[in-house]
Amino acid sequence: MKRLAFILPILLMACSDPITVVKAVDDRSRLKVEGAPPGAMLLIDGKSMGSAADYAGDPGVLLVDPGTHVVEIKAGDRLLLSQKVFFGGGEQRSIVVPPVVTK
């Protein structure tokens, strides 16, 4: 009987399901905007993403789907920067607004 009490828990543990761990990987690229003046807006493919200053890094970066996108920085009606940028899988890209434009 003592032997059965010892063997039974071992047999039950052997019948348990294996443990499976699934991790989701976010392969979107990250965009960092440097040097944007206060009030400037970030647009991706014509869609507003909000204040460009919110994406200045640590930790504020924008997750961007893979592909070629038009990245624009606008201050009011004034276009400060417009670039076509290719985003691959998972890298971080930085866009720098030239200091001459911010004056």
C-alpha cells in the first residue's frame, strides 16, 4: 500500500499535458523623430499620428508596418520635412528635422 501511495502521484504527473509557451513577436519597425519644433505634427501616408515631439525616443517611438511610407512633419500649414522611407522588419529609423527649418 505504501508503494502504491508513492507510485500513484508519479504516474499522475507523467500523464499531465506538456507545458507550451507561445511568445508573440512584434516585427514592426520603430520611427524616432529628432529635432521637431514644439507643435509640429507627424504624418504617415497623410494620416496624422499626433505631435512629432511624442516620438522623440526613450520610450516614445512610433511602430510602423513594413513597407514604403511617406513621412511628413508639419507645423501648421508649413511642411517642414517630407521623406519616403522604407521600413523592413523590426529596425529603428530616425528622422531628423534640420535645425534651419525649425527657426
